[in-house]
Amino acid sequence: MVQRQLPKIPELMELMQFRRPEWDATKRRLEGALTIADLRRVAKRRTPKAAFDYTDGAAEGEVSLARARQAFEDVEFHPDILRPAEHVDTSVEVLGGRSALPFGIAPTGFTRLMQTEGEVAGAGAAGAAGIPFTLSTLGTTSIEGVRAANPEGRNWFQLYVMRDREISYGLVKRAAAAGFDTLMFTVDTPIAGARLRDKRNGFSIPPQLTLGTIVNAIPRRWWWVDFLTTPKLEFASLTTTGGTVGELLNAAMDPTIGYEDLEVIRSMWPGKIVVKGVQNVADSVRLIDLGVDGIVLSNHGGRQLDRAPVPFRLLPEVVREVGADATVMVDTGIMNGADIVASMALGASFTLIGRAYLYGLMAGGRRGVDRTIQILRAEIERTMTLLGVSSFAELEPRHVTQLQRLTPVSGVTAPSPAAAMRI
């Protein structure tokens, strides 16, 4: 029998340690966020619906985005035992320079609409973490403004080829003059995808007030205070705005761009050039044969062609064909450091995060972006340690299995005209 006694106050005091209250509300929220999904929940509470849905949503039925995230969830890891990995090196060499982590911040448009610090917060956080930051053509901070926010770090520029080619050429020259070291030539946006959440919300630039937006803004008044008391949005390329995001994109983008445009831009750009939006093996091979420095396997975060290929699933085959000759990067659907480790194991040279960064931005501005990077760093280090690898050089395809939910149907032929008429 256990001998019972009255509680002793000194022993109780040893067992009960009261946490000091945190009076900084932003710090309290961010410390309570342990995953990117937690940051997303905070962001949703603090951001008006139209701005949040623009970030969170994708095209049409959002099938591509759901499949991309499911593909990462369907990863099975194969750890090695008795392989100490006490000190993990998370750094990589990418496009002629070092990155302290195997991911950078992807280009995102209209970023200051999510939170007023926008690209300045992203570039500053990236510079502090030692990772690249990518400014979008449709960013809401100028090229020079990003350079000022991240003067010593690596800045990349994502280029859309506009209907007015001189606008694009001018942006290329400005980015080069500002010391940006890599250009992302983006090819998956000849027109805007059908982003139905934006249409249903009436999302426009600048935001249009309706009874619904006013009601939705009441519990999010600080977002509006920030928006209305900070400088007017400054776009990296657009000189005029007005209309839905889709209307702005369609007015600016040119569906006729081709390989000749890539050659022109390449001749103008002094640094590294990568093509973003590659979605099949044949295009990957052709681009590498043309001498580009790298490719980004991407379906634009599921925001363009719905039901497009999942970049993570495409990765192993592309790496087999071109991986020895080029930098192969991947984005879309990354919500955990384990997703990044899995991509690196299957041959990716680097990865890019978009929504994960924006969730942190909406949750807490610059400190929220720092928290995003902190969360992903910890998840990467923990996953590598549990796999028994100390560096990405030790990481191999054998460490990962992609479990299959969707497999292509083989041996199916189109029905004859007569059979089609009977169907």
C-alpha cells in the first residue's frame, strides 16, 4: 500500500511553476503558433475575408492545390538508425550563392494588401535568415525598395512579359542595376486563372467597400487602420490600377509570349536566369538544352490551370532527365519543413514558399515572417535528425516514398466518332 500524507507546501511549489504573462499580443499569438497551419488560423482571424481568400484560394475548384498538399501528406519517410546527426547543416548552394536554408521566399503579388509591411517584411526577414527573397512583377514595393530592405542579402526578381515589352525590359534593367542576382522568367500566366473566391468576394485593387466588407471589417479594425494610415500601394510595374485582380492581369499579360521573348530577356540579363512554371519533362529538357540556369516546377500554387500536374510528383522524373545539368526547384503546397526535406531527397536543388510566408505576414507582419522561417527551420532540422542525415548531401531518394492515390489510367483510347455519337 502507498503511504498517504498531507501535501507539503514546499513540494507543491516545486511542482507548480506559473508562466509569466506575455503582454505583447503579437508575440503571444506568434509564440502560440507551432505550425504553418496555426499561422494560417491566426491570419484568417486578423485579415479581411477578401484579402485572406486572395492569398488562400486557388483557381476554379482548387483541385490542383488540394492535390499538391495531399501529395506531401502522402510521403513516407525511411529513417536510418544508429546514424547520429547531432549537428545538422541546413545550408545549400543555389544559383551561384549560398542559402542558409533549402528554401527561399516565392514571388507574390499585391502583398501589402495582406499586411501593410508587405515585401519589406519578407525581404528583411529573408535577409536576416540568410535566404533569397523574390519580388514579383506585381509586388507592391518597388525594386529599389526591396533592395533597401535587404541590402546585403540575395534578391531575385520574377518577371512577367507584359503586352508593352518596354515595361518588362525596363524592369529587367532596374533589377540588374539594383543588384538582384537571379531573374525568374514566368511562363504559366498567359492569362489569369479563374480565381472564384476573388470573384465572389468582389476583390479588387484598390479594395471596394460594400456592406459585406464593412461588416467583415468590424472585428478586424486594425487591418483597416494599418491600410488607411500607411503610404499608398506602390507597384513594381503597374502605373495604373482599378478593377479585379483578374482584369489587371489580363490587361497586363501577353498570351503570345514565346521562346524568342526568353532569348531577348536572357540577352539583357547579366545574372542567373530560371524559368518558372514548368509542368512537364519535355519542356524541362528543352529549356536546359537552351542553356537556362534552372527551372521551377510550379503550377502557380494552383492559381492558374486547375487540375494541372502536381510539381512534387513531377520532380523525380524531371531530375532523372536534367538534374545533373541544372538547378531544379519546386513550389506549390509546401506547408511543413518535412515537405521541403522530402523534395530535397527526391532531387530538388531548392524550394520556394509562398502562402506559408504570407500566412506569417498576415499573422504578425515582419515578426510573423520571422516566425514562419523559424517554424520551417525547426521542422527541417528535426526531420533530418530523425532520418539520420547531417546534410542534404547525405539525403537520398531512398529516404522517401511517394504513396500513390492517383495513378494515370493506361491503355485508354478515344472512342471512334460513331461510338462517340452513341454515348
